[in-house]
Amino acid sequence: MTDQISFSDAEFEGKRKKTRREVFLAEMDQVIPWAKIEAVIEPVYPKAGNGRRPYPLSTMLRIHFLQQWYSMSDPAMEEALYEIASMRKFARLSLTHGAIPDETTILNFRHLLERNGLTNQILIAVNVHLADKGLLLRQGSIVDATIIDAPSSTKNGAGERDPDMHQTKKGNAWKFGLKAHIGVDAESGLVHTVVTTAANVSDVTQAHALVRASDEVAWADSGYRGVAKREDMQGTEIKWHIAMEPGKRSWLDKKSKLGAMLDQIEKLKAGVRAKVEHPFRIIKQQFGFTKARYRGLPKNAAKLETMFALSNLWMVRRQLIALG
């Protein structure tokens, strides 16, 4: 990495209009707690003299985050660094000073994070940073899950679908893939816990892993009925607010005093639970994670943990920038 820039990069810097990508990357550069995240990875990152260390940790981490935001494969990420000046700038690379990491280097960095279980530590580091800023509270959680589709084709080297993925029925449609279960802070809407399972795993079975020891109350949809009676929830003092089944709610007599009151309670529950949909929307619609890119749950779990950490920062970027 160098402080010098090429003529092409200098010309890019001189442009008047900032693109949406440039604005996004500038904001994220400002709010990501780089030092805290790098401290998580530094102990296992290759040192000079112990194998080749051609790129600084900060550069590889920035490239890894670019991959998450723009849903790029390793080869596509390498090409983007050659083609897109704003991405080179964010990664602190230059076409004329130093080299661009190839796809194998990018792949190896991702495997380093996966192999050492560091993506969950990155999520924790981000949330500690947000808690220090007063943006993450610890009094209640909202839990929910979403299905991420996986390729169902058997046209691959193994000649079979990913054995870690399973199919499940949602509504009238069959889905094949994985399920992302999250616990969200009820006040801020920020994700504090992520659990990844096959798509056929029932939501309620993971509820115990999605609440915090400090939580006094939790909200969930009707798929979590009976959660308080489960063996894995015994010994906790959490008060659960579970949504009424849609079929039962539709039969409420809203003209009666009791029916109107029960319907209002359901509206209040839904208003709280709505916060859990925001992180899902960000990773699916903004970051483009609508289909599992990798085979196996561990690799996809690592990706989800990283993406939810980044979505947390995105959701509160304006508050973080204002706090300085």
C-alpha cells in the first residue's frame, strides 16, 4: 500500500459528482471500528518472516467487506478492483503502485476468518463498539428467522445437492436452503446474535440461543408458540410476547370490547416485531444475499455473521457519524 496515487486515480479524485457507491463507501469507512476488528484478526494473520505477507491486514479486511456489500465472488472481486476506482480507493490500492490481490489471496483471507471462527468475534466487536456508543441496549430481544435459498441443482462435482441444506415448505411453496435465525435488540433493532441452520429446522428450537442473559422480555411471531414451556427455556425469567396465529386473529370479533382489545394488543406486538425485518431487508435487498453462495453451513454462517455486523453499522451510520 502507498500514499501515492496513479494518474487515473488522480483524475477520479477530481470528479465533481459523488456516486452513490462513493457516498456509501465513505460513510462505511467512517463508521467501521477498524482497529477493534483488526485486533480480532491480527493474532492469526500471517506475520512477516513466517510466509509471505504481501498485503496489510487492513487492505484484505476492506476487500472482504467489499465482497459482502456487493455480493461478489473471489474472481469478480479481483476484477472489480482493477475496474472500479472507488473500490480501489476504499481498499487503499493503486494500479501503478503495488499489486492488486488475486482471487486466491482473497479466497485465502476468507478461509482464514472461517477456519478460526473470527466472524462471530467480528460481530461481537462491532456490537461492543455500538454499546460503548450507547446504541445497543440489553433489556429485550426480538427473535425471527428467514430462509436463504441454496442451489438445488445436482450438476456439480459431487453430483448431489448440498447435504447441509434441506427443503421445507413455506406457505404453498417448497424451499431448499438454509435458515438464518437472529436475535435483535428490541430498542435499537440491531442484531446481537446469529444462528445458522438447515431450512427445515423449526424456528422455536433455536429461540433459547437468540436471547441474552440480560433480557427480561422477548417478542416473536406465532411460529414460536410454546417457547416458554420448552425445556431449554427453563430457568429463565423472560416474559414472551408471541403473536396470535393469523387464522385465530382473523376470527376475532373486533366489534366487541374484548375482540377490539385483543386486536389492539396484536397490533402493538406487530409494531415491536417489525424491527426484526429491517436487518433481513438489508442483507437481502441492499447487500444482495438472496442465495447461498457457498456449500456447507459453516461457510454461509460465517458470511451471515459478517453481513449482520455490517448491517448493524449501516443502520446506525448517521448516529455514529454525528457522535464522531
